[in-house]
Amino acid sequence: VVAAAVDFGGTGVKLALVTASGERLARAAFDTRAAANPAAWVEAVEGCLRRLAEEAHLPVSNWVGVGVGAPGFVDFAQGRILTLPNVPGWDEFPLAETLAGRLGRPVWVDNDVNAMALGECVAGAGRDLQQAVFLTLGTGVGGAIVLHGRVHRGAHGLAGEIGHLSIHLRGPRSPTGIGGLEQYIGNQAIVALARRRLLRPGAVSRLADAATLSVRDIAEAAAAGDALARGVFDRVGECLASALASVAYLIQPEAFIIGGGVAQAGEVLFAPLREHLARRLHPRFLRDLRLLPAALGADAGVVGCAALAFQGARA
Amino acid sequence: VVAAAVDFGGTGVKLALVTASGERLARAAFDTRAAANPAAWVEAVEGCLRRLAEEAHLPVSNWVGVGVGAPGFVDFAQGRILTLPNVPGWDEFPLAETLAGRLGRPVWVDNDVNAMALGECVAGAGRDLQQAVFLTLGTGVGGAIVLHGRVHRGAHGLAGEIGHLSIHLRGPRSPTGIGGLEQYIGNQAIVALARRRLLRPGAVSRLADAATLSVRDIAEAAAAGDALARGVFDRVGECLASALASVAYLIQPEAFIIGGGVAQAGEVLFAPLREHLARRLHPRFLRDLRLLPAALGADAGVVGCAALAFQGARA
């Protein structure tokens, strides 16, 4: 038995047929820009999915259902897209209903980060965990909470926004508050921090060309021993540790599962993160807490989308 | 049908027989210092409970069970007191087993703040809520999360410690971290803040005698229009709003239920809290969030302890 998974990203749409244990049996993908509006998107997704069904000899009518992860605000209960900040034209779109009408199978729609978190907890780093908090560190800082194998959605479906946790009472303002974590460790904030430090009088670093800096450049320099780059990741670790300590005190998960581009820095990030966490958490909380790198990479989304369908069909 | 409730506080022990809907049918109390060690405490509690049973004509053998709320670290699953920071001699004490052996009824033991939160959600301010976060503001800042009528205990039973959420990356250090909320809005921190402001050159306030100041004095002065006292509560509201915004972004409860001595300041606290929360939460999160004063006062503990027993007996 399989479910179809549609991981709707800001730049690409990934599709797959996935088993209950997270095995990916067939895949497809298309460029988000190739589908300029919801109707074109639904058309493209339907076409892709029907081709996958044929190629894999797994007829649509046998699917448990379809799970979709979308990059923005979603009303999970209604299967509606509320709004997608980076994809115009999707406000208040009844995606589950529309797609289900085309395919004749039930459809569940969730936020993409919720789907990734579920994927990691079904078949990735959190496979043996009952309570985990997932983070994806990239342009933004996304998060989701999985309790007893289910996404904790909160009273109105929007829980898990770790990127908006305030780590500084009088930090930078943004539309989501004051001193939010994302203002400190989002991709751009990391690059800006490195740039500021490079421009300090007397700064010494192999990161000479401050104009074209990326987080990957900084991570590579830090891995090679560059002190300035290491200082930047120490600061990122400190900010992230502050937020994770607060999350641990509040909900005490078994583990944090950390993915996304910035997390690919590996030990360059994890080492200072562990160090700062040890200063910020009481030993009783620190002792049992695990920090895990995400295991599924770019596949977390499709695995999680399929899990949404399996869970929905069981409920 | 009733359950017996034992609210074990740092200064007094309150006992009651309570119905499933939270009605208190009979009560007793004794001074915590009157029972110098766990054995004496168990003896005193057994005596009190048996007297209540007789007086109320509700025989022990008919009770659903006994719920105990204790002021410290508790292993709920095992019914063990791990340690009580303010009551010496209780380390690693098997309270549920001991008391159950004496009374012949099952016993559940939880942290006192968890019990209060459950009490408010069964029969108090959170009576109609599915997802609520409870705070008690006093000497310390305690918290607990109730999801779908049950305390969310986290992976190892210690979740809900809102007082340790960091609101400032480089704030004051304590054994529980850096910049913890309690360091800013615990009773002593509020008094210290008022004192610092009173000692500023040119400070004008009706709070003349900085030496004997209490939070109640400051709240009364603020209610009477004293600008310095209002400034203190504005700062308390700002700090609390920072933590509550983070909690809302993370778990999105329907409501915060706020009790404890400091919360008795009422609008003096709630008005600036609402104001700062509006600056710190995205409208989508702010819109549906309720701030509720706790409704059961000193009775939240016994009502919650009884609820523990009713829930335990059903499970």
C-alpha cells in the first residue's frame, strides 16, 4: 500500500509514491514557476501523479490518499491554503477539495515544515522517538513539534514557529515580534554578521571577499580553522542554544532534530551549540536531551506528506 | 464519588474530598512544619484524611483514590518524590506507594503546579479549553501545559518550566540558565527593580520606604496612579509578554491562565501585558489568544489533585 506525496516548495515541487514505512517507490518533480497559478499547479500535479501511478504499476484507486506539504499558512482541518508568503496567487485556496475531486482519493494538506518533521519522525532521525522538535535552518528558521507520532498543531493550527521565539527582550523588530531567533540565525543574518566582523579594523580571515559571502563559505572557513568564521558559528550556536533551552524547559522533548542548509555545517555548528546548551540548561534537562542531525535531507518532505495521508486514512 | 486531594505546599498542607466536577465537600489543613519528615507527614495526612472521611460520611474504601501535589521534582509515573527544594528530607521518597499502603487506595503524585494547572482546566478559568498554559507568578514563576485535558509532562516528566525560559541572550545567570524569566519577574526581582528605581536621583513616588517594599505595595501604588510603580509593572508586563509570545509561537494554546500572588495585581499587570503582547505577536497568533486570570485561587491545587486521581483511575 502506498500514499502519494507532494512536497510543494518555494522553488520546486517534488512528488513520490511512498510506503507506510517511508520507502520511496517512484518519484517526479517540476519547477514551481512552471505552474503560474493554483489551477495550473493542480493540473501539473495531477498529470505527474497519474504518470507515476502508471510507471510504478500502482493504480491511483489503490492509494491510501495524497499528502501535500505547502510552504506557508495552511488550515489543516479544512485542507485549505491560507496564504503562501513566497508563492503569489494562493490565498484561500481549497487545495484538498480541488485535488481530491481530480484524483478521486482523499487529500491532506499541511505546512511543509510539519510534513518534514513528521517524515523525520516516521523514517528518519526521530524514528524511535515519541516526542521530538524539528528545526530547519535556512533562509528562515522553521520548526514543528511531534508528540506521540502526531504533529502538535496547537489551538489554531499554527504551532511550532521556533523561528519567532524571542531570544532578546529588546532585539531587532520584525513583523513577528522583537528579538526573534530568525533575526539572528537566518541565512542573511549569519552572512551579515560575518560581514560586520570582516569589516572591523584589523579583521583577519580567509573570507576576504565580503561581498559574495554565503553561509557555506563561512562554514567551510570555520571547518578549516578560520577564527573569524568560527566566531560567527559560535554566535549562531549561542543564539540557537538560547531558543532550544527555552523549548526544552517548556515541552521537554526527547530530541531536537536539526536540518536545513545551515545545519549542513555539521560539527562547525553542533559543537558550539552543545557547549552553549550545557551552560543554559539545568543538568536534569540536559542529561536526557539529544541533538540529532536530520537524516532524510531533501526527502523528509515527501516521506512526511505520505505519513499525513496514512495517518489521515487511519483516523 | 469523590477523590481525596492533598495539596502539599512549602508552608501548609491542604486536604479535601472533591467530586469529579471539582466540588470541595470537606476540607482540612495542617502546617508543613508540624510534620518534620516524610514518615510524620504521611502519618499526619493519613489521620487528616480518615477524619475527613468520617466527618463527611464518605468512607475511604469508596474513594476513587488520592491525588497529591508536591512542591518540587516528582517522578509522576513512579509516584516518587525526587527532591523538594524548599522542604528538606524528601529526597527519593516513594510517596504513592507509602500512602497507598496506609490507606488501601491508589495514590498519584505530581508536581504542585501541574496539579494547579489541571485544577484550573477542570473547574476553573480553563474549564472549556482543550489547550491551555498555566502560570503561577510568585516567589518563583511556575508553569504547566494542559493539552486535551491532560498535563503535558514531556519526555521525562519535567515540562512546563516557563520560569526558566530565556528572555535575554546575555541576561543574569542562574542555576537554570541565562536570562530566565524568573530572574526578571520573580517576587524578589520585582521588588529589587522598584528599589533601584526609587534610589535613582530625583525619583518621585509614594513608595517612600524602599527597605520594606513588597510586590503588593507596588501594585497598590500603581493602582493609585503612582508613575514609578506603573513603570515597574510595565517592565514586568514587557518581560512576561516576551516569554508568552514565545510560548504562543511554539505551542499556540487557546489561553494563558495566570495565577499567583503577583497576578493579584490584576489590571495593573494585565493591561501592560496585553499591550506588550500586541507588539510581540503576529496578528494571526494574537487574534485567537486569551489571557485569563486564574479562577480558583488557593483551591486550584486540591481540585487538580483530585483530577489526577479521577484521571488515573480512568486510565
